[in-house]
Amino acid sequence: MNATSNGLKNLTVSAVCLALCMVLPLLTGQIPQIGSVLSPMHIPVLLCGLLCGPYYAAAIGLIAPLFRFAIFSAPPFFPVLMPSGVVVCGAAMCLELAAYGITAGVIFKLLPKKPVFIYISLITAMLLGRIV
């Protein structure tokens, strides 16, 4: 595979992951108890980190909450206390998702391509993303 087709593949997969970042929260938002606590936007960003690499995943992680705020006005860009007691902030979510993508992409590239190392890279990315 040459560089042009590899870049096109990464761009296409990134676009699909960005679309999933827009759609998945709509599915969990239908249930009020789950929707106010859980936002599954991190799943496509982690997937993008594994499939496309850290640069594409960081870009998706940074722009997904901004696009979602611009289209649906959720998550709120500034900190808001939800009825469940959780503070939601889209600006912090941008940094968290970017950290997820960068960490998952870098660790996946460094470790051997075996199933156990996929789990290690995902767990490490989730821990470091929460720290950010």
C-alpha cells in the first residue's frame, strides 16, 4: 500500500470515527439515567488511535466535542453541574479525548501486535485520559 492510499484510508476511518462520536451519545441519551452520566464518545477515539495512529486520533478527540456542541449543544462547553451530580465540561472533554487517542495510538505502535497488548494499550489510554 502506498502513502497516498494509506493516508486516504486513515482519513476515511477518522471520518467514520468522528461520525460515531456524533451518533453514539444519541443512543445513550435516550435513557435519562444513563445519558446524564455516560457519554460513549471515547470509544470511537480509542478505535481511531488503534487503527489510524495518534495524530488522527488526537485530531478526532479534539474536534469531536466541539462539533457535537456546535450541532447539538451538548456537551456544554463550559462546566455545568448535571442533576446526577456529575460536572460536564466540553472543553475538558476535548483534552481528555485527545489524551485517549494519543496514548492508545502511541502505545499500540510501540508494543507487539498481539491481542493482550491491545488490552494493555486501551487500559493505559483510559487511565492516562482520566488523569488529564
